[in-house]
Amino acid sequence: MKKISKITVKKYVFVWLIMAFPVANFLVFWLYANFGSLVMAFQSRDFMGNVTGWVGLENFRQFLDDIINSPIISVAFRNTFIYAGNTFFVIMPLQLFFSYYMFRKFPLHGVVKFILMLPAIISGFVVCLVFKKFVEGALPTIMFTFFGIENFPNLISDVRYGLGTMLFYEVWLSFTTTLIMYSNAMNQIDDSVLESAKLDGVNEGLQEFFTICLPLIFPTLTTFLVVNFSGFLNFSGPLVAFFRFNAPQQYQSFGYWMYINVAATQSQIMYPYMAASGFLLTIVMAPLTFLLRHVLEKYGPSADY
């Protein structure tokens, strides 16, 4: 009995030691930080961050008023939904198609994988610098030399094309972790399922992808859909790498707008206002995220076979 008791104690000590770090991390970096932000949302602060008073719901009222009347925030929200649409309707389908391409080992799949994964191997700021040098220097030269086009526009700084360039850059750098995750999920599909589908007349290619592979990896797809949806309002994308704090207003997302209002100045006057805006958006996004997960899990295709 005494021996069993010692084993039990050691087991619980081990469990508590293993759990100590994640619990402490949750308490300090999530609970404490978010509680502090919630309290800050009802305060006003001076340049140095000293609390100058309690303002009730004034910060919330001001943010709601700015959503309606501020052209800067209106443009930021519009761009945020454009970036989100790019993620959900361009990037994710391309990731799935290329993952299937890797999974089925179609011709040149190794070369395609290397090209798509190369930006992930190199530092993000190095890739950004190379891309900027190409677009601003090499591309105009190429267009003039081979096509005779003079005064080719700068696709980054010209506001007519800059947002599209940011979207393209986002697509180009998106084939990293998700490509591996989707491919690994497809590799878990039993060969007998694929052989049975082939005997039933399912052709290798788009038909197999949509009728067999996509339904069977839907839980993985659900995870990425929910994660991307929950965080799309915080998106700042490549804007920080390209412009740091000086992105043209026409390119700015809401996440980038929040970032520059907090990080681009030494003043802490805006902190309560930004805390209130973040809290309001959380109230909106949290139930929508849980609803999306519920709908996808309940009505999405089953992965059982």
C-alpha cells in the first residue's frame, strides 16, 4: 500500500510539473494580458502611459463612431476583407490543388515543391528585399528591353497597382506549412479507398480530388478555415516587411492600422482606444468563429471510411 502511494504521488508530481509551464504561460500571457487590456479600455492615458482617469464607454463610442465616419478605418476594413477574400478564395484553393499535385506525384512535382517552398527557407525580410529589387529595378528593365515599354510603373509604390502586388506577394509566400499539412493529410488516405474509387470509375485528377481527397481531409481543412477566420481582422501581411510604419493608406489593413497606432509611436495615448477596439472586435468575432466551427463540423463531409 505504501509503495502504491509513492507511485501515485510521483505520478501527480510529474503531471503537475509538465502542466506548470503551459498553465503559467496561459495565466501570464493570455489571462493577465487580456484582463489588463480590458481594464485599459475604460481608461484614458497621457503621453507617458500614466492613467489620467476613467472614461467609461467613451473609447468604445469613439471607435464605433470612427468605423462609420473615419475614411482611414473604412479603407482599412475594406482592404481587410480583400485580403481575407484572397486568403479564402485564392490561396487556400491553390494550396489544396498543389498539395494534391504533390500527393499524386505528378510530373515535376519535386521541382514544383522546391519552387513553392523556397521562400520559406530564406528569411522573410530577405525574400521581401529581393522581391522589391526585382519589381523596382529589374522588371522595368525587362519590360523595356523585351517589349519596348517605357516608363513601366513601380508596382509597389504606385497606388494603382500596389494593393494587387501585395495580394500577389501574399499568394507567392503562402505555400509553406499548409502545403505540408494538406499533403500529409492526403497521405493518410488508405490506398484501398483510392483503388476502390478507381474501380468505380473515378478518374485521377480533379474528380478524385473533389470526390475522394477533399472530403477525407475536411477536418484538416476545417482547422485552417477556423484559424484563418478567427484572425483575419489582425492581418497585416507583407505590409510591415515592405513599408514598416509607412504603408500608403490605400494598402493598409485593419490589423496594420492597429499595429502602427501602437508600435509606430512612443506615445501611449492611443492604447486605451486600441484596447477598446480590440475588445469590441473580439465580441463580434468570437461567436462567429464558434458558429463557423460548429457549421463545418456538423454539416461538412465525414472523414470516416
